[in-house]
Amino acid sequence: MKKLLFIVPFICIILLSCAPRPRPIIRLHPISKEIHWHLGKEVVSYNDKEIAVAIAFEEADRKHLIFYIEIANQKNDTIMIVPSQFYYTPYIKLEDSTYTIEDKKIYAIDPEEKILEIEKEISREDASYAGYKLREASVGFLNFLGFIANFGKKKTREEMKEEQRQSEEDRIRNQEMDKRHKVKIKGLNNIRDKWKSTTLRKTSLGPNQIISGRVYFPKCKKEDYFIFYFPINNSLIQFPFQKELHYP
């Protein structure tokens, strides 16, 4: 008994120490002498008289670093904007103010692939729900055949109560399945619509046209310094950023 009294508080301490901690808030700040602010965001830009690019870090979710990017075509020719070709490379800043770039490229999420992935998930969910409804219809038809076969036979009160209980359980289960399906489809549609309407999409950008939208990069958790690269119009445009963590 004494051993048990010792073990219980010890287990409680271990469980409390394992409680999830608030995750730090990530901010990326551009490393540049030419920064201007817009609606609380630090904006850096590039302009070579043929192409103009402005970029601002927006936020970080659990999986992504999210930027808002605006691109203007100042040429007389059409140029291709392909967000899936954008990437960043972590680098390590040394004590003598030099740095070494790591040999890895982390590419932006392709919006077209992401939208296709979500639409496939919607299709799978619809098929799963249709299969469930078909199975329920088959069970209902078999029950109806059983009812016809046993028509006129007297049932005990217990049998009638059991049928009512089973019927009520089936009704509740069907309602729950219908609700779950509607909620999941609505959520998937909302995510798909967000990717369609807010992200920077693959575009043939004509002369004097401007395009803008969000670009999602997979999150890199360890490094603190990054260079973001944007291959546009046969140029490789670069923007260095530094990570800052804010702990709740």
C-alpha cells in the first residue's frame, strides 16, 4: 500500500511534465536595408524594369511558411509564372558574418497538385458514403423481405421492443453518418476553394499585367536563416530572411 501511495504521485508528475506546451509563434523578417511596411507586413521588392516582384511573409501554420507575393510583367512579351518552381535554401550564419548555404532546396507546394489531391479526397469520400448508403439499402431490402415472409405471424412484446430499439439505433446511426459526410465534404470544399482563390497559380502573365497570391513553402524547423529563390523571366530573384521565435 505504501508503495502504491508513492507511485501514484510519481505517475502524476510524469504525466504533467508530458503535457503539450504551446508552440512558438514564427515570424520571418527580410534581411534588407530597403523594407517598407504595408498593413503590418514587412515588404521587400525587386525591379529590373522587366519584372517587378514584391514579397511579404504572412504567417506560419503547423506545416507551412506562407508568403504573399505580387509579380508585375513590365515586358512586351508574355512570361510564365510557375509557383512550384519557387524554393528556398536554409543557410548557417557564421561568427565572422559569413554564411554557408546548405545543399538542399525546399520547393513551394504546387497549388494545382494540392487542388487535385483535395478533389481526389472529395471523390473518395463521396464513393465511401455512396457505398454505405447502398449497404444500408440492401439491409433494408432484406429486412423488408423478412417482413413479407413473416407477415401475419404474431410477435411477442419483447420482439416488438427489440425491433423498435434496432430501428431507432439504425436511424441515429444514419443521421450521424449523414452529418459526418456533410461536415467532411463542406470542410474539403472550403479548403479547395481557399487554394483556388487565394494562392498564386500557374499563369501566362501578359505585358503590363499583375498577379498576386499566397505561396506555401514546407516548414523547415531547425534553421534560422533562409534564402528564397524565384526563377522568373530567366532570372533567379533572391530574398534572404531571418527567423524569429516568440514563445507564449
